[in-house]
Amino acid sequence: MNKNSKIYIAGHRGLVGSAILKNLESKGYKNFITRTHKELDLTDSKAVATFFSSEKPDYVFLAAAKVGGIIANNNYRADFIYENLCIQNNVIHQSYLNDVKKMMFLGSTCIYPKNCPQPMKEDYLLTDVLEYTNEPYAIAKIAGIKMCESYNLQYGTNFISVMPTNLYGPNDNFDLEKSHVLPALIRKVHLGKALHENNWSTIRKDLTKMPIEGISGNSSKGTILDILDKYGIQKVDNTIQLEVWGSGNPMREFLWSEDMADACVFLMEQRNFQDCISNTEEIRNTHINIGTGKDISIKNLALLIKDIIGFNGQLHFNTSKPDGTMKKLTDPSKLHALGWKHQINLEEGIRKVYKWYV
């Protein structure tokens, strides 16, 4: 890429896309194409075809996706597989038809088997069954990897697939029903601290900015307490108790979103599909993990967030709720060998994202 290249970032307002856009801007790129969901529905094949034929981007970052945590993935299974397949099919195929020089497809490490050997190497893809709760989303992302791989082999395109580990950072999703574990814990601890301190101005400000099931900061105290209780922010005796799903034992890896973006831009600037091939007899598993290679238990994550925010209440681990996969740690050695490594550690990142959230 050069500084005047025409770059389309699909999903530029999300956690991933906004971080990529920020990184590119900091490096002097300026010729961007962006569209909101209202301006361009990426599940609409005709609209996407018209967009590509008129805009003719040189480079594409496919960061748009329907994403969510364990609750959303399990409750909206059809939506997750259908919408993600539509988005991927449309953008990848139109990138081929319109001679895009290089495209990057962003997936997720949920593509790996439920009982995958740890840490997870790229070669472990499709070696066993997937974790049930996010199987539809994972299958869509696997299809995207194989689509990029297949177009490269048949048509000579230069499409790179990357699989970031769990991401967090500015512009994350803090919706308590649909968010991932780290942003959900940050918001619950933030609200729990305010409730513990009887700080209703902070609670109302938070709910006004981001209502929960339509309950805003203008609602009555009773109504607000009811919705907080529903999402596990509860008054128990003389203290506040926060519910955390599962035992707290599962291990998770987290990557600062701006580190992820830097890895993506590095690969788009300096590496090609050919650099991702390790076996020339059967070319497969050409995707690249983006991670830290370090993990933490959900329990210790919750305690770390509790300490950083300064919440003096209690945590309740609800073992009647699912844990999901017990361990999901990436092996980022392939990315390290290509010349990139992360910079921001977890504690520093949580402090940064909480400051952003507040």
C-alpha cells in the first residue's frame, strides 16, 4: 500500500475497524472509503456489487461482522451464520471481480475446536468439533478463511485471513446482553461501584448514554434497580453483589484492539498470501493468529477489573450458567516469525479502556 492508495474499511465504526482506521491515519494514509450500515447493507449482494464497481478500492479490510458474546451467539444462531456468510460472500467476491490488489479478512479464534490442544496453532483448524454456543458464527468464519484461500489458489488473488484473539479497546460493545466478557465486566463493575456508593448521578448518566432494554437514566430508581438486578448487579444485605457467568475457571486471552490494528496494517503493508503458506503440497491453514500467547482466568480478570475500578462489593460466580470453552490460547509464533509482536499488556489496556469508557 502507498499513502494515496484507495482503502475501503468495512465496519469502520466497530471495535476492529475503528482501530484499523486510526492506525492508518497515524501512518499518513488519507484516501479512505467508509460506509455506515445505513449507507451500505453488506448483506445486500446488489448493493455491494454497485458499491465496488463505482468506488473501485485498491485495498480492503473486511472488519464488518455480526458479533456478540456467549448469550447472543447462542440465542441468535441463525442470524449469526446467515448475516456473516452474506457479508463475507459479497465483499470477498466483489473484491475479486473488481481487481482489489489485496484484501484482509478478519475472523476469530472461535474457529478452533472446543477441545483444541493449547496453545492453538493454525494447523489445528478443522481437527475436531466446535464449541456449541458459537458454532454457527465459527462456521461462517471458517467459510471466510476457505473462501479467501480458494480464491487465491484459483484466481491468483492476494487475500489474507487473520484470526485475532479476544479483543478489547475503544469503541467496544458494552451492551450487557450482547457484549463480550471484558467490556461487560467493566460496565457491571462501574455500575456496581456507583450503586455501592449510592452515586445515582453516575448510574443515570451511564443509562442515559446506553439504555438497558430501553431503561434509561430518566427511569425511576425502582425501575433502574430492577433492570440492574436482572443483569446481575444486585443489592444483597448491605453490599452490592455482581454476578459473573460460570465458575470463573475458564482461561481467556485478551489483545488490545490497537495492537491488533497495528498487526493488520503491518501484514497488509509488508506481507502477502505467499508468505502465509507453510505446506506447498496441500495449501491450507494459511490464516494467521493475532494474539499475545498469554491468558488469564475469568475469575482473575474480574478481580483485576474490580481492583482497577475500585469496587468494594462482592463477586458471585453463577455455576448454573455455561463456562464455554475452558481454555482458548493462541500460538502467535507464525505472526512473530513474520515480524510483529504485541506491545500493550492486559492491566495497562484495561486502565486505558476504562478511562475511555468513563
